[in-house]
Amino acid sequence: MLSKRSGLRLLGAALAAAGLAVGAALAVPGPASAAALTEVTNFGANPSNLRMYLYVPDTVAARPGLLVVNHYCTGSGPAMYSGTQFASLADRYGYIVVYPSVTRSSKCFDVSSPQALRRDGGSDPVGIKSMVDHVRQRYPVDSQRIFTTGTSSGAMMTNVLLGDYPDVFRAGAAFAGVPFGCFATTNGSEWNSECANGQVLKTPQQWGDLVRNAYPGYTGPRPRMQIWHGTNDETLRYPNFGEQIDQWTNVNGLGQTPAYTDSPQAGYTRTRYGGTGGTATVEAISMQGVSHNLPVDAAQAIRFFGLDSTTPPPSGACRVGYVVNAWNNGLTAAVTITNTSTTAIDGWNLAFTLPGGQTITGGWNATYSPSSGAVTARNVSYNASIPSGGSVDIGFQATHTGNTGRPASFALNGSTCTTA
């Protein structure tokens, strides 16, 4: 069994090599840029003394997305900036990147303490949330396009941030991580050998409850999750891959049977849950024969987030038609989404709040999560694009307790739509 010191050392050493290797493997050519990584101080509440590094590309989108990139043990924000392609992709797509940097001696994120595993409990997640707030106060960030990713310890922090702040982060991508709460300790240790060795096994419901208990009473939409893991991971063993799938499918109200399976490249098996397209609720990539030193495919993470899609339509550049057919304790809703802007939409989500007592039991032409309250409908593979002036038809069946009304408003990719 690994000691805390040797475990943390391995956790960082493998990923230090991985991160730097990715720079050469996934280089993205582009024009010369004056943008540079900048340290930001006094950014807000910061109980664990994190450092904040910010990358703002020369050309920022009108309503930019925001990505938080978390480093591995022994790493740093600047190391992730120089060793991965998230910044060069930001140059292409106009989103903003935050790179948190740990100052404690291990240079590992706190994903273990009781404070870190509850909303606003203290430690690193609070500091990272302050970084997000700081950027949002200074740039017109699209609140529906805030994401987080990371490798190893940073992948664990990705899981933690999605659990603590589901109302902030819309999705995450975890490269060689463990589920939310798996690394929990009560003795002040940063290292959990049982979790690292893949020996912490729970039911999907138990894993989901850990996440839900981080923010009791929250009923809004839950983040999507992309999970990457090598079958030969010698540091955070492969069973953690399946346990993360169990957790995030359960959190999003899904079963554990994939809706779609393929092999995007030799030795990779990709499964999707809650949808078959590129923005499915949960996407998991198993990498045959790959160790903890796994490649970080930044472009695929950006694709999953939708940060490589066209700029969302401005307010009023979409129209939603909504027709209800009700009976006894049931109803169907036929929904037509029309793109009234002058540019195509590539990848969409439609947010609305169901009236009290209505619960979705099935749907078509979109994935719906959660089934009641603040619902998000997301495109499936065959209707992700809506040309200018074009429409897509979706719908669902629901039960009700007497109120058969329609939602008060709709937002397409975060922009308010007119209703018909």
C-alpha cells in the first residue's frame, strides 16, 4: 500500500510528464498573440491561499465561456498553461481560462477534507469559486458556459467543484480522477489509499447521495461530465473510472446502460449516457493499456463543453412554440425551437422551469434533465445544428397533479427566447 508521501509524489510525477508531452502532440497553429498568462491577486475569499492565473485571449467572444483548468500534484497553474492546449484553443474560440495554483507543500488540491466536500465549506473550492466570480465581474461571461477540467489531483477537484457548485459549473472533464467524496478523510491526511487503489466501491445511489449532500436542498440542473481513464493506471486504479460513471449518471437521473458506444481511436472505448451525441449528459472514454500518464485531449474536452461551437444567439434571437395536450394526470408537450438569428447554432440546450407537480416521464428528439423543476433539454446527435431561420421539434410526456400550465420562459444556450 502506498504511503501518503509516495502516493502524492507518484500522483504528480506521472502527470508532470503527461502534461508537457501533450504540448507537442496537440499543438494548434495560429497567429502570433500578445495575450499572456497573468497572475491575479486579491480576487476574493481564499481560505487556503491559492494563487490565481488568468489567460484572456486577444480576441474574446462577445459572451465568452469560462474554463477552470486544475493541475496535478506537484504541478501549478503555469505548468498547465504551458503543458496543455487549453490556452491556444482559447485563442481560436474566444473563451477565458483560469488556472488555480496550490501553495501547500504537496501542491495537491484539497479533495479530502470535510470543508472541501461541502458547498462554501472552506478550503480550495471556495478560492476557486472566488476566481470565477472575479472574472464574471470583469467580463461578460455567459453563465451557461462555465466549465472545469483537470488531470489527476485536478481531475479530483473537477469532481469536487461539480458537486459543490452545480449552479456554477455546467460540465466538467476529468482526466484520471476519482469520484466526488472518494478521497475523503477525517484525520487531516491528503491521501486515501483505499480510494487510490480502487477499493472504495459504492452503489450509484450511494455515490449520487454524496454529491447531493454537498449542497442539500439544491433542485436545479446538474452538470454534465466527461471522464477519461487508462486501464493500466497504477496510481488511481481503473475501478475509479466505473465508479465515476455510476456517480454522475445517478446524479443526473440516468441509468448505467450506455445509450451509445463507439471506438474513437484504436484502444479507446467511448460510452455515452443520457444521449448519443457529442454533448451527452455523461461521456466516458476508457483507454486500453494507458497508465496514469495519460494524454490530455484538450480539443475533445472543449468539444464536449461546446466551447468550440458558434456564439450563442443574442437575446430575442430564438422563438419557442409550446403546445400542451393534457388528460387526467398526464400530458404531452410539443416544443418547437426556431433560430431567428442570422447565424447557425451548432449544439444547443433549452432551459425552462416546469410548473409545480409536473414530472417528465419520457421524451423525444432531446435529452431532459432533471425530470422536474429547472429542466434542461439538450440536443441529440441528429439535430445539434439549427440553421438561421430553421427549427427543431422536440417534446415530452409528463405526469401532473392538476397544474397543466406551460413554463413561464425559455432560454436557448443561455439567451432568453420569445414565445409563440
